[in-house]
Amino acid sequence: MSRVVLGQLGWAYDDEVWLPTAAGMLAAHCRASDEFNAAYEIDPWLRYERAEPEEVVDGMVRLDRDMPSVVALSHYVWNEQINFAVLRDVKKRWSNCLTVLGGPSVGDVGPLAEKLLREHPEVDVLVHGEGEETFRELLLARAIFEGFTINAVPGISFLTYEDKYAASTQRPRRKNLDEFASPFLTGVFDHVLALARAKGQHFSAVWEPDRGCPFDCAFCAWGSATASKVNTFGMDRLMGELAWFALHQIGFLYGASANFGLLYDRDYALAEYMVALKSRFGFPQRMMVNTSKNATERIFKLSKLLHDAGLSKGATLSMQSWDEQTLVAIGRNNIKLSTYEKLQGLFRAEGIPTYGELILALPSETLESFCDGIDKCIDGG
């Protein structure tokens, strides 16, 4: 049986580490397939911790000396270089091992993806977009190695044996997200948690209540990648995952929703459940969410609920820029200054900390306009 090693190499902060949620999603979806399980075994130790590349690869060898057939890593701006170094060592030791990268820093099909593959021959395949189904189909089909047509596996790109860049059709986004199994509720992280606790480590986690963003701000890889309807996971699943975090004493939770509060009734109910869990179990201790871009008094109510329970690390009032020409260039519509100041007053009166975001060097932004934006943020409180 072929063995698959998955990794999402991140930083450790003293004894605090991050659960490899993206790798876990791949593992959970693959394990839900009997056909996959008949052909592959996913190594239960999902790699989550940075180390020297050789040390990471040493850990892929089991006591029976069984080499991995597939190594797949989640690719982000903060782990690009170690991913490349790890895969170079993998190829040096096991040249026939299939190496796969997926994630935000892989980007879209096109010139940049081709550039990545040509500069890094240690990478065999790139997975673009939602990776769960693409990754499972890739491993089942082995399209590029067994003569299948490229369209057999939507959502990938690679270099052919003739050194030509090839890309398959784009995979449509999954509308029913509950078709992807939850790594938290299916035992995917049991082995990882046991290993980490034995080392005295504590986990933070990324929690994904939905996917998609209706906005298409040019600076954002999140919204510009989808610019479409928000697809949601079911409430039973989400509440089950929140309970899992509480029972497994996950201290910090990052809500990976582009606009938490946009689906207000649902999101407020989830926030209420988080508050109840913390009151009963003491976990999660803190949470951070990206609230809906155009903050309203409803977002204030949601933020106050989390703050009063000691969950919130601060409310978001993001502007990106105050310059009108820049906002047009990036496709962004901000709230009015008067609305911003009113909301700041509400948060300040309740003692709720806020933070904002201004992005350096946006199109049409000047040093003068950027500094003026800083002044507006400070003047607004």
C-alpha cells in the first residue's frame, strides 16, 4: 500500500503551535473514500512544526524503512522556502516520490505557476483552488504518470515530460461544503494531539465556518479568488467542531471567514455557542475573526458579545486606504468617515479595543495620502 505524507509546516511560539487544518481537510476527505483507502495509507502524523529540512524528511521514514510514495505540503508565504528545501531533500532521497504543493501561495493557473514549477523542479504538481477533491482524484488517477488526459483531474498544473507547462480545467467550487469530511470530528488529529501533548505543546486552530467572499478587492487573494456567493458548512457540523475545540482545550481559535457577521443570524448563534462553551469548559480562551468589511451596528453587537465573554482580541475596522482614487483602483468601497467615527465611539464606550488596516503602496496612493489616512484613523479613535 502506498503511503502519503501530508504537511503544513508552521511556526511554534514557545509551546504554542498550530493544528495543520488544511492538511487535515485533505486527510479527512481522502479517508472518507473506500477506493482511496484500498490504495493509500495517510501517515497519521501530519507534519505541523518547522525544523531543519533534513530533520523533517528524516521523520517521514518509518521504523520499517517504508518510504513515502506521495509528499504533499500546504504552501503559504511564511513557509515557501522550507517547503522547497524539504521537497528537494525528498527528491534527493526518493526520486520517484510524487511531490505536490497546494494553498494560497500556489496561486492561479498561468505564468506564475509555470515560473514556480520551472524554478523548483522538486515540485511535481500544483493544486489550484479547493484542494480536497482535486488531491484525492490526483492520487487515484495518477493522471500525469499513467497516460490519462489532463482533464481527468481538474484543478492541477505541472510540467510534462516534454517540458511543456500543462494545466487542466478549473475545478468548480463545491457548493455543499459538508461533502468534505471534518478533520476535527473524524479523528484525523488524534495522533497529532497525542504527540504534541507528550512534548508539552498546546494547539491553536484555524476554524472555517464558510468559504467565499462577495467582494472582489484587487489587493486580496481571498475575495478576488472567488468574488462569489458565500458557501457555508452546516450548523450541526460547526457546533460540533466548536465543542471539539472546547473539549480538546484549544486555547486560541482563528475564524477563517472572510466576513464573519455577514450571515448575521447564523454567525451570532455560533458566537453565542462559543460563549456558552467557554463559560462551561474554559475553552476556547480567545478568538479572532474577520468581521464583515462594511462594519455596522450589528457587527458592534456581535463584537460586544465576544468581548464581554473575554473571547475577543479586538474588533476590526479596516479601511485599507482613505484615498478616493486608490479605493477606485482597488475596487474597494469603505464606510463613510462619519459612520467610522460613530462606530469607534460605540466600541470605545464599551471598552472594546479596535484595530484597523492600511496597506502600503496601493495603486494611486502617495506618501502624503497614506500619512493622511493614518491621521484619519488616529483622529477617529
